Amino acid sequence: MAFITKNANLFLLFLILLASLGLVSATVYFNYTFKKINSEYSGLNTDLTGIKQELEQKQALLKKIETELSTKSEREEEFSQKYQEVKTEKDKVAKEKDQFKLKSDDLEILNNNLKTRNQKLEFDYANLEASNNQLQEKVNELIALSNSYKDNVNSLSNSLASCKSSLAACQNS
């Protein structure tokens, strides 16, 4: 029995050594694997932190772009309204311009008509002035002739009166 106990002790020692060796191997393997996983985790965590920062930057940029887009949309809407107002005003001014052009053309025609009439009136005035001067000359001639006739009538009246007194004197005698 000593042989069996000695073998059993050796076998147990061998099993203990084998278990210890397995435990040490497992510990070394698990330590190596843990360091590898921990290293990968640290790398992934660093990558995740970088991605998180990049995502935050992208979100901030997206918010900034969204704000700018909103501002641009509001400006575009304002400009559209102002464009419509300006376009309406431009059309209104164009219509008024056309109306003023027509009125201006009408006034130009009227002005030309008035100039023509004015020239005709000036011509007629000159003719009337000439006729008036001729008539004035005739009136002056007629006045002179009338004065001459009055003088003749007065002279004839005096001659008649002298003849009447001579006749009365002849009849009285």
C-alpha cells in the first residue's frame, strides 16, 4: 500500500501541479486577454470620444446651418414681398409714365395747335392792323373832305345869305 499511496501522492501532486499550471496559464491568458480587451476598449473609448466630439461639432454646425437657413428663408420671404411691392410699384409707375406720355403727346399736339393758332392770330392781327391803318387814313381823308365840304357849305351859306340880302335889297328898291 505504500506504493499506491506514494503513487497516489505523486498523482495528486501531479494533479495539483497541473491544476496550478492550468490556473497560472489561465491567469496569464485571461490577464493577456483582459489587457488586450482593455486596450481595445480604451481605443474604442477614445474613438467613441472623438466621434462624440465630432458628432457634437456636426450638431452645432447643423444647428448653425439650420439657423442660417431659417434666416435666409425669412430674408427670402421678405425679399419676395419687397420684390412684389417694387414690381407692383414699377408697373404702376410704368402705367403712369404711359399716361403722362399720352398726356404729354396730347399737350404737345395742343401746344402745336396753339402755336399755329397764335401765328394765324398774329397774321390776322397784322392784317387787321393794316386794314385799320387804311381805314384810319380813309377816315382822315373823309374828315378832311367833310371839313372841306363844311367850308364850302359855310361859304355857300354866306354866299346865299349875301345873295338873299342882295335880292331883298333889289326887291325893296
